[in-house]
Amino acid sequence: MLLLRDVTAGLCLETECMENRILRNTKRSLSEEVRGPLRTLLQFCKILKESAIGETAKLLDVLQQGLQVTELNVGNILDLSNYRQRGKINLHLEEFDLR
């Protein structure tokens, strides 16, 4: 007698749990290890700009703008991952030509 058992459902649940765990860890890491230092650098730039003059002030302005854009991008990535986790969007990989 041959006994067959479908284990794919269990594997899907394990894979889904692992994906969710990885996603949570990545979001936590982005939030704590990237956002925190970015905010600190933004505050530091703001403080330095108060006493900066000439070219130094311009460079600090550029640095601050770059940090703000980076912070926005991190926030967008976190938002997208929240949508995906709630099942509101599905992402798939696709190759394309940038030209």
C-alpha cells in the first residue's frame, strides 16, 4: 500500500512565515538603523548651517537636501512593504531595458 501526503500547503505556510519574518526584520532594521542616523545627520546639518558661511553653507545645504531625499525614499520603501504585507499590492520581478 502506498500512502501519499500533500506537504505543499505546509511548505507554503512555512515560506510565507519566513518571508513575513524577513520583511519585519528588514523594516525594523531600516527604521532603526537607517532612519535614526539620518535624522541625527539632518539635525547636525541644521546646527552647522546656523554658523556656516559661504561655500560651507552651500555644501551643507546640498548635504541636507540629499539626506532629506534619502529619508523620504526609506519611508516610501517601508510604506510599500506595509502595502505588500497587507496584501494590497503584489510585487513581481521583471527584467526591462532602461534605454
